[in-house]
Amino acid sequence: MLREAEQTFGEGAEGLAKLVEDVFRDRGRPNAYIVGNEGSGAVAVGLRYGAGRLYHAVEGNREVYWNGPSIGVDIGGDANKVFALVYNLYDTQDLYQRFPSVEGKVYAVGGFTANYMQRGDVVIVPIRLGAGWRFGANVGYLKFTEDRSLLPF
């Protein structure tokens, strides 16, 4: 799993191994993961859009999309590579719903972030390597879908 994360972010990404190890120590090994890209921006109210591929231990691989609104003390924009660890996803249809999110970012050029999102038993831990300028904290949700959508609601 660490090899897939390094392929996503590049082997030289400092802090990646420690971040993934910390998540593994907390949650154990996931039964699925998502590799993708996303972009987001905010001026108090924000939007996030992403696309990637879900790799599931039993149900195979498939395309997945996500988007969602946020609100908070938040300004800036960023583009991210995403490696999300997914826990307790026994039926991939359980992914296609809204997951509440609380997030904080502070960087002027780029940086790593990770947060936990949970809905029922399904837990998603997106690890992001972002480039851009972002400062603030927000609350919102991410909605995962099988098809690309411009509407984040």
C-alpha cells in the first residue's frame, strides 16, 4: 500500500511514509483505497471537485468522482494529488453518499494534509499533497458518485 502511495505522490515526498504509518497504527490496513486528483477553492464558501480510481480488495477497480461544498474561515485555492484509505467498505455502493468533513489548511506553496471522514461504518482517510495558496478551516461534506457531476449538492 505504501508503494501505491509513493507512486501517487512521488518517492521524494517527505513525511508521506510517517503519515501513512500513523494512519495504519490508528486504523489498521484498509480494504480499499482511492487514487486521484482534485481541485478546490474558497472565499468563505468553497467548492471541491475530484476524480480518481477506487481499488477494492474484493469488488475490483472502478472510476469514482467526488465533489462538495464547504463553509468557514477559508480563503485560497489548491490542486491536490489524493491517496485515500478506505475502511469497512464491504459493498462499494456504500461509498456513494455524502461524508461530513472538517478540514484545516495552511500553506503558501504546498503541503500534506490528512483528515478522517466517516458515514456509518465506512471511514475514508484522504491524504492530500497540494500545491497552491490556502489558509483556513472549514466544514462541509464530500459526495462520492459513479458519474461526474458539476452540482455539489
